[in-house]
Amino acid sequence: MKKKEVVISVRIDSEISEIINALAKDDDRTVGWVARKLLTEALESRRNYHDEQNFKKLSKKN
């Protein structure tokens, strides 16, 4: 199954733009690649945090 590609436009301040550009340059990657990687890592971290919180709630009930 082919992955669907979706384009998302976001406004960021110049400080964040500079950080993303610096990360891309340091890692010899594109800005798009760095942005996708950061979004993926943030979403995984958030999901893991929520899973952990739900586990703690369930553990307290038992």
C-alpha cells in the first residue's frame, strides 16, 4: 500500500526557523526532512506519555 502524502503549512517564528535550518545543515538533511522527523518524534513522545498516564490511572484503580 502506497503512503499518502499530505502537505501541511504552518507559521513559525524566525527563531524556530533558524533552529530547524541549523539542524538540517548540521545533519546534511533538508528542512522538510527535519520538520517531518521533529513532528514524528513529538507525536510519538506524546502518545507514549499518554499511554504511560493511562497505565498509571489503571494501576491505581487495581
